[in-house]
Amino acid sequence: LSVKKYFTKERVGFLVLAFWFILFSSNANAIDVNTVDTMIEQFRNAAQTWEAPLLNAATSLFWLLATIQFAWAMIGLAFRTNDMGTWVSTIFNQIIFIGFFYWLLTNSATFARSIVDSFRQAAASASGSSLLKPSDFFIAGWEIVERIFDSISAWSPVDSVGLMIAAIIIMICFALICAFLVLALVEMYIIISASVLLMGFGGSQWTKDYAVRTLQYAVSVGAKIFVLQLIAG
């Protein structure tokens, strides 16, 4: 049971990716490492095409829930009081509530993108490095491995075996970090574009938590990338 718990699908996938990098990379130029960056750009471009149709669906959902929310508030108010001041304050609160969440809906993609980008820029500023791409991890790891291979000598077989093991472990670590960053960036682009639909639930006080959690999730993804950028720096 402990073995099954340790070797989850995600960890097995990371290990496969790491060994693939090691086996098929005789040097840093043996494969086009920029392919990973290109793949991420394709995810970003594809995800951006989702925003417009999802925004239309989210807007329809939002106004449906907002209508139910406003009608329910007015019906409840009609049974409770005839005081004009209470009516005015309730209507004003409903307008503020609906208007605020509609503003969040129309700008949700921009807000999510800004949240994640601010985390990345903060990490780059703190570590004194530029915004690193996933391929940068692999290139940096391979440069270390090349220096280790240069130190291997047939006259010192024991030391050479130890250096080879160290090189493999280092390459696996860098490949895993590369894989983590790839997943985090892909998750970021999907969240930025797909979360627009969930923001439509902000039209009602009963479902607004779904919209709030969407922005919270964007913060968690940004924090994940923030940590990875710091490690890279």
C-alpha cells in the first residue's frame, strides 16, 4: 500500500519525463529544448480562444442568477415591511452586490492574469533573474552534467561511477523542476481562460462562493509559480 501511495500517476509521469530527457539528450543541442516552450505557447493561444464564448455563457448565467437573487430579495422584503427606507437600502445593496460581481466577471481573465504575472515578477525581482522558461531548467542542468562528465576518467573507475550516478540524479532533479513548471504554466493558462465561466455564479449570494474561490485558485497557482521561480533564481 505504501508503494502504491508513493508511485502516484503524477510522480510516475515526472520520472518518465526525466528519464526521457536523460536518454535522448547526448548534449544540450541534441533535442530542440525550445519545443517545451513552444508547447506552452500553444496552450496559451488555445486557451485564449475560450474566453469569448465562455464569457457569453457566463454572462447569461450571471443575469439569470442575478434576476432570481433580486426577485427573491424583493419578495422577502414585501412580506417583512412597508418602510420606504428599508426598500431603498435593500435595492441599493442589491445593485451594489450585482454590479460588483458583474465587474469581476467582465474583468476576471485580466485580474487572474495580473495576479499570476505579479507573482512571477516578484519572484524574478527577489531572485535577481529574468522570467525563466521551462527549457532554461533543462539547459542549466545539462551544463552541470557536462562539467561532471568532463571529470570522469577511466583511470578512476570508482570515482567515475559515483560521478555518473550524481549526474543522473542532478539531471532527474532539473527535469522534474522543468516538468513542475510546465504543469504550473499550463494550469495557469487554463485557469485564466476557463475560470470565466465560474465567475458567472457571482450573480447570486447563494453561489457567489464559486466565483470567489476561482480568484483564490488563481492566487494559489500564482504562488506555486512564485516558488518555482525563486528556486530557479
